[in-house]
Amino acid sequence: MIEEEKTLNSDDLIDEDDEVLESRLQQLAIDELNHISNQEAANSAPSQSDATGESKAEPSKSEAAAAATLEKISGLIAESTALREQLDERKQQYLRLYADFENFRKRTERDKEEQEGATTSRILKKILPVVDDFERAQLQITPKTDGEASIHRSYQSVYKQLLKCLKETGVARMECIGQEFDPNFHEAIMQEPSPEHEEGLITEELRPGYLVSDDRVLRHALVKVSSGKIDGDESTSANADNDNGESA
């Protein structure tokens, strides 16, 4: 019966650790030597009866074959080790390149979003003065005839449509009156005593401020800030004292 030769696939070599691979290759060498010995024993059996000394030359052939096999195994081990080191190096290079690419992609997306946000903000800032003009016109103009009322309704419909577009874009108007003054959102024009508000609270909005969807300031609000409440009782008693003094 012919013995089948054992072989190793390249996939098996890649999946094995170095020590396991060397053990398997050594086992392959032993199996190869046994196979050669069996073949030589079978070939030398008919010549043993002939005492010509030819049987003494057979061990040298076995040793040569064994040495060649071991040399081949050693070469395979060295080649496998070199390939594994090269594979590890290529893997590290790939991981570094992949990490650099991911960082570049995220940085590019972030820069793109910031640029788009800045462009949107510049456009919206150009529209806000138009909104201010509509609001001033609404407060100052009082239509007296049917024609004026029709015109008033027309531009007010445009104003409402403009506000709707701003809202859909993510623009929101600040609520200022009665809120505490915050320089991050408000710009104070003046400060004066107030009969209703404590010190540091906003008493009047001179120009509305606007925010965009992510709570960034699109335009600061121009406001008037209270310097403290006016004490009505003290002022009343002071006036009464003055009146009594004058009458005396």
C-alpha cells in the first residue's frame, strides 16, 4: 500500500503560532524520514543476501536525505517567520493609515459643518434688519383707508412668511424683559432705576436678539438694564416731609 504524503497548506501556516508551526514541521520531518527509511528498507531487502557490501552504502543515502529534509524544514521555518514579521509590519502600517484617515475624515466633516454654520449665520444676519424694518413699520403705520389697510395686510403677510422661514431655519428670538443681564447674550445700552425690576434685570428691549438652533448667538439683544428698584415709600415720605416743611 502506498503511503500518502502529508502536506501543509499556506492557510494553516498563517493561522499557527511560531512554536506550534515549528513542532508541526518537525513532525513532518520525522514522518518524512520514516517514509524514506521504509522505502529504503523495502528496496534493500533483496540485496541483503548478496554480501558485496552495497548495504553499507544505504545508510549514507538515508542520512543525506534526512539532512536535505531538515534543511528544507529549517528554510520553511525561517521563511514563515520572515513572512509573519512582514505581515505584522504591514498590519501596523494599515492600522496607522486607517487611524490617520479616520481623523482626517472627522476633521473634514467638522470643518465642513463649521463652514456651513458660519455661512448660514452671515446670510441670516443680513435678513434680520429687514425683520426689524417690518416690525417698526407695524408699530408706526396706522392705515386710515381701505387701500392703506390692504397694503398693510400685504406686507404683514410677507413679514409673517419671513418669520416662518427663519423659524424653520432654526432661528429663535430671545426673551429679554425681566431676565437677568448676561453679556453672552445681551448688550446693555443704558442703565437706570426701575420701579418694578431689581438691579441687574432687563427692563426694556431696544433691539431684539436672536439665537440659532444650537443656542449660538446670532445677534445680541440691545437692552436697558435696571440699576435697582425705586423705593416708592421713601420717595413718598420724602415728598411729604418737603411739603410739611414748606407749609410751616
